[in-house]
Amino acid sequence: TVTVTPISSFPVSGFEILSITIDDKLQMGAIVTSSEEVYVFRTSTGELIQTLKSDLFADTQPVCVDFVEDGTQIIAGLADGRVLRRALSDRSEWT
């Protein structure tokens, strides 16, 4: 048996989580929600870094997300088959 202890946490309420991803460097995570928004957070603290609002997705809904390798952009797969690539906030502010 392995006991897992979280290093950070944050409350999630008012929506269902459809998918979650963590970047390769384990520094950021992203949650796709039933409210048609994507929340990007810092894994070490749970701090919300950026929110991609539903109006950005133009009458469709994000289904899954991933980060580009250098962590400067996020890619969202949309329900209608399109892919959205979006720059993230300046990472130099995160340190």
C-alpha cells in the first residue's frame, strides 16, 4: 500500500471535471470543465494561472487539453473537431 500525500489542493465547485492534464515538467495543470472553460493552474501551489473562457471556443466546447513542450502554449481539442492553440501568460511571472 502506498499513501499519497497531495502537495497542493484547491476547491472545485459549480461544474464537473471533464479532463485534466499535467505538463511534462509537472509545473502546470489544466482542467477542462462542464462550464466550457479551461482552468490552468500551478501544480506546486494550486494557484490559478489563467482561465480560458467559453466565448474563446466559439459555440463549441473544449474536450481535452495539452501543453506544448516548452510550456508557453496550451492546445485544446474542441468537440467539433477543431484544435485551438493559445499562448499562456508570461511564465517569468510564475517564479
